[in-house]
Amino acid sequence: MTDKKPIKTVIINDDITIANDRPFVLLAGPCQIESRDHAMTMAEEIQKITTKLSIPYIFKASFDKANRTSLNSKRGVGIEEGLKIFEEIKSTFDVPVITDVHTPEQAPMAAEVVDVLQTPAFLCRQTDFLTAVGKTGKPVNVKKGQFLAPDGMAKVAEKIAATGNDNIMLCERGASFGYNTLVTDMRALEIMARTGYPVVIDATHSVQMPGALGDATGGDRTMVPVIARAAVAVGVGAVFMEIHDDPDNAASDGPNSVRLDQAEGILSTLKDLDQVVKGQIAPVFA
């Protein structure tokens, strides 16, 4: 695929729109909802940073992690409790929220509360699942499978768009290289952007080492700023980043989560880069 489609805009609410030629939006929070109090604290602290930096913000967390390495790993609080917590976060902090869904049945339930639905990478080719998510009418952040070439995401987007829902974002999170390593090919951002849909860089899952710890996934959080800076320098519509106040003791994805006390510095640099790419030179995806 060589022809570029016109740039598409995904509208989240009156304050937040996502497009490849607009200032990036941050999708961030802990990997999973560990408790009501922790989720509230993280939403509040990240919002303080994004407000200070004037970065549009969507709170992210998962009510269920259905793809953990071990059967005994913590999965989260479940959909009923999770949606209650999301409702409270929205009303308390006036921020939109995004969460994963894992089955067609979960999609309409989650759509009653959350602003953006996210599809896990392993499910990006599951037609019934994608169409169920699309039929909710909610914006969808669909993650590219670690096994899928970036130009394959055009067909993934077609499945969702066939439901009449064109509010689609395409998310890069690395490709499998051997057994326990992911590699992020920055060409994928440009290739997916040719569809016109906003491109999201998942900077934290891109540095995962799947199953590397035996009963859990490893990772290298020191590489998160590297991936994020490179992607923003290419030009993306949004940055996905898991942030935790104590990642070494996080319930999931701790090794590749950004420390809360380091988030402001990372995001400040990303904003500066984003302004250069989209303001002082011609937009990359024009």
C-alpha cells in the first residue's frame, strides 16, 4: 500500500480530538486496576502532570488482564467493579477513560461507561470480536498483533469500519523477534498512518519481554523514553504509556511501566519534540 488516505480525526469529547497532525494525546495509567484507591490516586497524579504540561489526557487501566503469563497471576477487579471505578474517575477528575475488552459480550457493557474501547493485540484478527467492539459506536484503539505486518492493519480497520464506526486508532506495540523480545519498527508508524487513521505508539508494551521471567512478563522500562521519543519524532496522534507509583510491586507489567516520579520529565521532552515535528516543520503525515 503506497497511497495515503486523507487524515482522519477521532473525536473523544469536546476537549480531545486525536489525529496524526494534531498535538499528541496521552493514554496513561496503571496496567490494571489494583484497587479503587490506587486507581483514583494514579488518575489524580497523572492529571496534575498533564494539566501542568497542557497535554490532553485519557486515563487508562484494565479491569481484567485476560492474557497473563501464569494462571495464578493477578487479573484485576473484574468488569462490574472496574466500571464503577471508571465512573468515579470520570466524575471526580473530568477525564475520559479507556480500557481493554476481551470478549464480544464485554464490549457493550464497557461502552456504557468508558469513552474509548481498546482491543488486545492477540485479538486483532478476530472478526466477531472486532465487529462487536465497532458496533458500540465508541472510539476504538486497536493494537497491532506482535505477529502482524503493519500494512495488515488496514484490513483490521476495515472490519471495524464495516459496522459504521470509523472512529478508529491503530496502535503499534512491537513485533516478536525470537521468543522473548519485541522490536519496534518505526516504519510501521508511517505505514499505518497511510490509512489516514490516527496512529498510537504503545511505548511501554513495546519494551516487554514476554514470558521472560518464567511466570511473568519481563521488560526494560529504561527503553520507554527511547521508543516514545523516536515515535513522536516520526509523528503520532497519541502516546500510550503505563505509569505506576511503585512499578517494582505492580500487579502486572511492572518491569516496563514508567515510574510516576519520572513521568513529567519524559512527557515534557515528548511535548517539545511533538511541537517541532508538527509546528516548525511540515507535518510528517501531510
